[in-house]
Amino acid sequence: MSSQTLTLASTRNFSAELARLQEAFDQADAIVVGAGAGLSTAAGFTYSGERFERWLGPWRKRYGFSDMYSGGFYPYDTLAEFWGYWSKSILANRYEAGVGKTYQQLVDLLSERDHFVLTTNVDHQLQLASEPHDKLFYTQGDYGLFQCSKPCHAKTYDNEQQVRAMAAAVDEKIAAQRAAGVSDEALDLSVPEELVPHCPVCGRPMTTNLRCDDSFVEDKGWHEASRRYDRYLRKHSHGRVLYLELGVGGNTPGIIKLPFWRRVAENREATYACVNLGESFAPSQIADRSILLDADIAQVVDALAK
């Protein structure tokens, strides 16, 4: 889209916009959902505060960062330290989180409608809520997968068993050190060297299958999901399509936000809906077909579910 002026949610009446969203949801021939980090935050999976302290408090005191996101980018001295942090973070966000109510409500709402979900989230919440795999494209990876760090081949590996073993080992090490009087600031938070995962093909260290640079592995499942998403978009290039954006920020606008705007601009029957606390806006070119809710996503999804 060319140069544009943004229409902000603050100019819209919340109750009226919610009613418009309900109507668009009910009347849509197809619904394309774009799910971003704000959806997981709304579902209670925060990366700071009490939840961070409960799962990773010793890392705050030892390394000085104050949230899970920062911890993922910390320059650890060794791979054993790297996996000490990441095993606990993956355990918290992928294997012990449970399914969030907001995710379950959303999947239930979509279950009887023609839809597809594109998400940049890597926490597996949609899968846990039983979103059908053939209607889902998790484009940025999954906490539950390892890949070669080089990478030497385009394959990913389920990591639950290894993650649980590493997290248990570091917890045991923390307990032993505390019993010996070691302060949290001085704790050794590394996993045993023998638990550090290595590629079964080339022997190099494994890493997380999260898109952060050009080494991200797009495996067979990723490409199949990408093709399914492309086919769905082509099939529904016309008609009453609702492009529902939930909690998408400005870090990667080219994945969800900008393509949604463009498709609504190209299809005069389409509607764009943005639900995002503090970041709900749309280009003026599609303002008349945009629904903007500057609100808690959990509140909006709960209202639609009733």
C-alpha cells in the first residue's frame, strides 16, 4: 500500500466496535486469524513479573536480566549455561504452561467456521487447544523443536525428553548449591556437559527452532503448512473474508499486519479487525472496513464466546 494515514482505535466507540466484530465474525464466509505475542500475554503467559520470578528467579540474580525475553538473548559463556536457561524457559512456556483459557475460547469459536490461523507465536498454545494442524501455520518456529545450529540439514527434532532432563538437572544443582550456602548471585546454572544436545548428523550443537536469523530451519512440516496457508488465501481472495489480527506488534509487520492490510484493500468485501491493547490502528484507505479495539484480547474473545 502507498503512503497512508492511520486511523486509531481511540477514535472508535468500544461497544459499537465490539458489536461490529461480532457481526463480521458471524457473517464471514472465511476468517483468517493472525495471532501475535499479545494473544499469549492476554492468555496469562507473561514473560516478566511473578511468572518470570517463579520459574527463573535465580537467573535474574545471577545474570541481571528481568524477563524471559532478555534471558533468551543473553551472551552465555558456555553451551551448558545456555541450556541451563533455555531448558527452564522452554519447560515453563511449552511443557508446563497448560492451555490458556483465551486460546481455548478462540479455537472453540473458530471450530465451526471456515478459517485458517497464522501465528508468530512459538509456545504451541493453539495446538494445545486442539486447533487442527491443517488450519494452522506457526511461521516462526516452536519451543518444542531442536535444530542443528549450522544447520547441516532441514529437519527438526522433538525436544521434550531432553528439555525435561536438562531442567531437572539444573534444578538439582541449584538445590545442592543452596544447601551448601551458595548465594543466588553466585550459582552455577549450567547443565551437565553430557546433556548438551548435539546434531545427530554432523555433531555440532543443537539449538532452538526459533526464527532469529538466517539459520532458522524451515522443515518439511513448515513448508507443508506454508503451502496450505497460500492455498487458503488464494481460495478466499474474494468474498466476505474477515482478517482478524490479535495482539500483533511492530516487530515483524511483514508477516501478518501488512499482508492483512493489503488483502483487505484488494478485496472490497473483506473486513480487517485489530484487537490489541495500546496498538490498534489501520490505514485510512481501509478505515471504513476496519474494526479497531484497543482492549484486552481476553475480554474481547470472552465477549464473542458468550
